[in-house]
Amino acid sequence: MERRQFKTARIDLLSQLNESNFWENIDKINRELAAYSSEEPDDIPLKNHPDTLALRLLARHFDPRYLGEIATAAIARRLPDGGFDIKQITGKLGLFTYATITSEECVGGVNIATDQRVAALQIGETAVPLSPETLLQLDIEKPTPDENPNDTFSYIMNQVREIGALRTKPSYQAASPSEQTTLEIKAVKDINQCLDAIANDNTVSIVTLHPELKYDDDTARGSIRAQNISVEIRDNYPHFLIIDTDSFVHAIPYGGVIDIEITDEPVDIDINVIDFFNDETIRNRIDYIESTTYCSEDDLAELIKDLEKTIGDNFCQDGIFSGAGMLYRKESSGDIKGEDAKFTLLSRGLDVLEIDGERKLVIALEDSNNPAGDPLYIIPDTTHLNQCVRKNAPRAMEFEPDCDLIECLRSAASAAEKLIKSDDFINADDIEQQQRMLDEEEAIDKAMSKLVYTFDNLYQGYQIRCTAKKCWAIPVDVYKSYSSKDIASLPTATLEPGKEIFEINGDAVEFFVPEMIDQKEKITSAADFPLSRGQPMLRITDASSGEPTYYLVPIDGFLSIAPVV
């Protein structure tokens, strides 16, 4: 694959930042910094420390590729007469940091100077305070190859080289260990997102290896047929982590890869379940299990464990089974009833049940969108199934339904309500202090982190399904015209005919107290929370229809939340 020549490009970094929620995060961090501006750094709690807040910005918004590159910034400064002075500075791009600015307040006819810490970006020797009014332009001049993500190999290798080059930059070497680690994690995350978009699309990639590359057994290999490619740091050096089409994992130093070719060949991961269980060795083990009438639960578990060793430990645990035939469920009476049905269900392992008077080995299944429901079962043979195919489960399905998340959200809601009704909250100085008290509530912070981790990481790319007893449905385009009191006065959404609960599908989920958003005045009583009653609510965005809609779900009416897979 052709490698393209490098040239110097001017990159509008400010536009890239504007595309994210950068200024919202800056505003929040500046509020946290302001709360402790009068404190010495050593006296500030760790979670609110300026270094911690700068590190948070680094992890969310800094592109490690640009560290140490020449940056040009246009900075506005307000003059005493109310006008603005605009100057341009040029220097090497550093990390997010903080600066102290001095302002004057007139108190009793006397001008008093006050110091306040604010988020800043280091450019050369200057820490530039960050606000939309201050930072007007931010450009980077960087040597970059003239290529796009379709030039697969050269593009990927250039991205990986950036990780190696990062470690050699003086700005990186001068950074703290925490900053260095954050930069590395961000760089690896960025390249892996690139690989997911380019290479990991359920097609085979041909990875050509350097002819002198030796494996641990001192053998050489020309290429690897890969179903998944990612990058990680091993022994302080970037490695390709390659999963081949036989699911073996190879860790290859990036210098050992000389080409990556993306093909249209689909990754063949489908297994014909009926044929698989017709294998003579497997069939004999099943017959023995089914004929062993008198054995303890421990003995039965051991027999099933031996069978799993034969068929592979992950055959059931990591599989999606699709097919048609008899699908069995256990009634409340204990009887096993079957129905002819089509199914696509997640497997949870093997079991033995008495069905129609006979002991049968079964595969236990569950509906991923109804994890609390009773298990379902199939008998893997030609008598009971017309067809059945096993596929590898998507990454999101590798994780058990997180019932702990639901409990976590409810605990946070309860903690928030208790806080808001407390004397400390009501007697706080102002709304800013009240907001900080909510932000610092441990149960709320834990719930927010768990929600973000679950849906932004584990289930990234999947829609969200929520079930609830009640909710409010507000079109996105008119949402901001409603106050919380207005929404509370509206009727809840109308259930579809025959439905007893709401089923909400969406693209994003948030957890917040709606009355606290853009609140300008201090909260004086619980009556200031007409909609939420002081509890954070879920807001699920459904952008799939012609009229994008926000669904507001109170926690006391909330039943379940899961990805749609």
C-alpha cells in the first residue's frame, strides 16, 4: 500500500473543540475552581484540586497528536473602558492548566482586587484563560500526511507512530506521571476508535508481517487473517493486538507489521448448532448425561462441566442463538411447556430438564431486552429444531445485565432528595454552593459515573431501552420553552393500547435534576422542585422519529434500562 508524503497543514483546533461540549465543561470547571480560589492548593480536596480538574480536561478534550506543535492563538482582553484588546501569540502547545486572574470589585465605594483561578491552556510561556470571549482563534501547524482513512495502512501507521512520537516530545517528558498516563490512554483510545471504524467491521483484514519477525517458538509467519485489530502499549512500546479468524490473539510490535489490507470477506463466525451437537464424541457425552437418572446436583454439574470442556467453555456463554423450532419455558407450576417459534436469544449455559417425561440436555437462553424474565430452553437436535445458528455475541452482550446500575440510580435519587431537604442545603449561601453540594454528593457522582461507563463504553453504539410506569414526552425543539413547573403540570405520556408500562427507545441517556439546570436563584424549599421532587431524573433522547423527543422518567416510576441488541 502506497505511503504518502508529509506536508505542513494548518489545523483549526478551536473548531474541533467547539464540536464537543468543551465550553460547557470549561464553565463547570471554572465554577469548581472559583469555589476554592481563596484556598491554598494544599488545602483543597483532591477531587476539587486544580491539578485534578486540569487532568479531567486533558482526558476529555486534548488531542495528544498536537502536544508540542506550533500553536497560534488570538486572545481578547477586556479594557477598563469596556472595549477589547486583541493580540496574537505563537508558541508550542502545552497542556491544560489553570491561571489566576485578578479583577476589581467596587465594595462600598472602594475598589477591591480579587484573585480567581480559571482553566487555561499553555501556549509557549503563556497560560491562556479559557472562555469563548477570551479565546477567539487556535490554530496548529503540524506535518501531516496527505491522506484519508481510506488509505488504510499509511493512515493507521501514521496514527500509531504518533503514540511512539509522543514519548519523545520534551513537553511529554516534562509532564507529571498522571499527565503522561492520561495522554497515552487518550492516544490509544483515539487510534482504536479509528481502527474500529476502518478495520473492525465484521470483515477479514489481511495483516502482512515483517519477514524477520519471529514468534515465541522461533517460527516466522507471513500474514494473519484478522477479525479484530487494536493497539495497546506493552513494555512502553505500541503493539498491534490482533485477533485472528480462529480467535487466537497475537501481540505484534508495530514495526513488525508492514501492511494491512481490508477485504470484503465476512468473518465466518456462524456455527450450525444441530450439526455441531451431532458430532459423535459430543453426542455420546450427551447420551450419557441424559441416561444418568440418579445423581446429585454436584455430580450433574461436574458432568456438564466435562461436556463444556469438550465443546468449548465459551460456546454457550458468549453466544447468540438464532433459529426455529421448539422453544421451551418453565411455567409457574413447574411444568415445562413448548411452542413452535422463531428465536434470536442470548445463551447462558447448559442444563438438564425433564421434558415430556424424558431427561434432556438443553441450552438455556434469555431475552437480552428482558433480562428479568424466565429463562427459555432449546434442545439441540434435529427432532426439536429445524435450524439453529450460533454467532458470537456483540461486545455489549459479554456483560451480565447490570441490575446494580438500577439500584445505584435509586440510591442516588434517595441521597439527592435527602440532601435537598436538609438544613445545610436550604441554608447554603447561593445557588452555586447548592449546585456544588449536589455535584459533590458521593451517591450521585457514583451513579453518573456508572451510567456513563455503562452506556458510553460497554454499550457504545447501541440504542437504549427503558421501561417505566410513567414519563413525560416533550419534543426537543420546544423543550427549552417549558419550565419544570410547566412540564409538571402537563399530563404524562399516553400508553399505547394494551400496554401497562412505557417502553422508551432512545439514543442517549442523562441523569440530572431538571430544576437545577440554568437555575439562577437560590433554592429555598423542596417546593422549588415541582417536577423532580428533588430527585434526579432520567432523560432519554429519541432522535429516530421525524420529531426528536425527550422522555423524562422519574426514578420512582423507573423499572429497567438496557441496550437494544
